[in-house]
Amino acid sequence: MNSYNIKIGIIGLGYVGLPLAVEFSKFYKVIGFDINSSRIDSLNNGIDSTQEIEISVLKEQIMNPDLDNDKMTSGLELTSDSSKLSDCTIYIITVPTPVNKFNSPVLTPLLRASDMVGKLLKKNDTVIYESTVYPGVTEDVCVPILQESSGLKYNSDFFVGYSPERINPGDKEKTLTKILKVTSGSTPYVAELVDALYASIITAGTFKASSIKVAEAAKVIENSQRDINIAFVNELSKIFNLLDIDTNEVLEAAGTKWNFLPFKPGLVGGHCIGVDPYYLAQKAQEVGYHPEIILAGRRLNDSMGKYVATEVVKLMMRKDIKVVGSKILILGFTFKENCPDVRNTKVIDIYRELASFDTEVDVYDPWASAEEIKGEFDIDLKPSEIINHLKDYSAVILAVSHREFSSLDISSSASQVVYDVKGFLCKGSVDGRL
């Protein structure tokens, strides 16, 4: 890849877009765009709320505005001004693709980003999508918007690629460059170009899919498969609980067989696993097929927050601990451990179900943003001092296995229930666990 002829625009600077922008900026000139101006201000000051990029690395890549950046062949400029993307030759769209309260795909951010980029497109530009979608969205939904907004002709004047993101938030081992990347393009030549572009930064290598639809489908089934496997062990957990058998001990024993898959029960949230199956289900229903296993897995996993809360209440009743008016502490609120990401967290389901029993529920999470949780969930996070007052609660639920919780001095007693969602605490110190 000739860095002199390439200028990359990254649209969306969240968990996916920012690491991508930083890595590409080591070899190419990159304009990182986000509609959130406060996010841009923070990043330009070396602050990444997602904690995906080291401050020193971020500062090193951001171009100095006092220098003549036109003469530079690499570097990163961050902006909320879309006009600064106008001279880019490659646009990479990494905006979120969530679901609504009815679990239907929400493509609005993707459509708006496509319209914005379409108005900037020039002849021979390429647009690459990384957002997770169901098969056909790129070519059947996004491309028509690009054509209409640009007035250009697809695969004649401009081209499109699809390379699904595989970012694992909070993982400092399997970072962007160490995860093999699937690529695709709208023509054989563009497929080669897109593959070469990513190969220039991905040390783990690339896999060129035969078409954009294949690449889209590959992404959406990756997380659907994981969702179904977790649903299976969650169901096992419910069964074994009724049989008074420890699920983790069963899984440990079964795991001694070489081909047994090491999945564990738990809450399934986040931006991918708890969302992507609905995208695949939506497309399946559009073509006349009602998916059974995919949606059954989703229903079961979505029920686990309520299940945990109910189990805690049962344990309290067995100890003659008054439920109504009791104080309960939830440890952890993010969707996974050692990560500040609260997108689609299922801990909120535990919170709401316990609150429905007229209990007083407190939440402590050393990783989550108190401001974000207050704004999105109207919950006031407790300060770290709460750890010194665990005995003040009738029940304590470890919902997320943050490393900070590994040294907790906590053990169930006649007047307190301790429930471990993650199987993180010593078995002898808890009353129940998934």
C-alpha cells in the first residue's frame, strides 16, 4: 500500500473506531470523526474513556496542529467537523448497530453515516463498513444511500468493502492487530485493495471472503454461535440448581474431555453477543424462515438477570431475612470484567427485578463511569468506601468479576446472603452461584 496515495477517514471513534484509527495512523494519514464533540475534545487531550488505547500511544499519533501536516505521510487528526473528511480516499464506517426495545435492528446510525459519507464521495473513493449487520445491508441498504447522496455510480465511480470488527473490549492480549481480520470488496480488485489495506496493520493476518454478503454473514454468526452455547450452559445451570448440583463442578468434570467446549453460565450483554442474533433473526424472518434455536437462546439468556434476582430473594427467605425494605448490594455493573463498557449490560435486569420486591439496591463498580450510569440508568454508583461496609447489607451479589473484587473479605452468614454470578468467589463463602 502506497501511503502517499491514501488518506483514511474513520467514522465513529468508539471501542471499534478509535483503535482502528490509531493503528492506521502509524502508516497513513487518518482523519478520525465522531459526532460527539466532547469525545473529540477528550481524545485530543489524551483521554480515552473506553480505556482501549494507552494515553502515550494516543498522544504520539495525534498530529501537531502547529506543523505542516500536508507534508506528513502518517498521523491522526481527530474532529467532529465532517468537512475535514472531504479529501479522504478511503472511508471506514464503524458506527454502532444496536436493537430497540422490541429487539429489532436499529440501522439509523449506519444510514446517517452513509448519507454523510455519500455527500463527500469523489470518483474512485472506497467505503468500507465494519459495523455488524445482517447479510445484504451493505449492498442493499447502504449503497443506494451512497449513490443518491453522491450522485455517483456504484462499482463504476465508487466502491465498497466490508470487514467486520472483531474488537474484544477490555482484552489487552487479543488487541486489534492480533486478531485475524475478515475482508471483502464489491469487485475483485477492491477486494484485493481492502485486504491489502488491513494486512498492512493486522499482524495476525487476513481472510478474504468471496463476497460482501459472506463476510456479513460470517460476522453475525460468530456471536450467534457463542450466544447459543452460553444459553445451553445457562439452562444447565437452572437444571442443576434444582438438582442441588454445582454447575461449575459439572463443567470442570466434563471439560476433561478434549472436545468439550469450555463455556460458562452468566449474563449475556454487550454490544455484540446480546445483539447480533437479533440481526440474523430479522433477516431470516424477512425471507420467510422463523428461527427457533437462535431466538430460544436469546430468550433464555435475556431471562438470566431476573433469574438471579429471584434466586437471591429465595435464599433470603430461607434464612428468614426480611426482603421488603432490605438493603442489597450489587458488585459490578459493566457487561464484562475489567472493562468500563456498560452497553446492553444485563446487570440492570438484576437491579430492576430486585427493586420490584421493594428492596433498596445499591451498586458499586470500580470500572464504570458514574456519570454515564446516572445518565442512562438513573442509578447513583456508590463510592469505593462501600467495600468496607459489606456487612451492612442483607444480600451481596457479585455480578461482574472485576479484578478488584478478588481480594474481597466476604462470606455468607445467618443474616446475609452472598450470591456469585461469575463463580469468582470461594464456593464455601457463598450461598448460591450460577
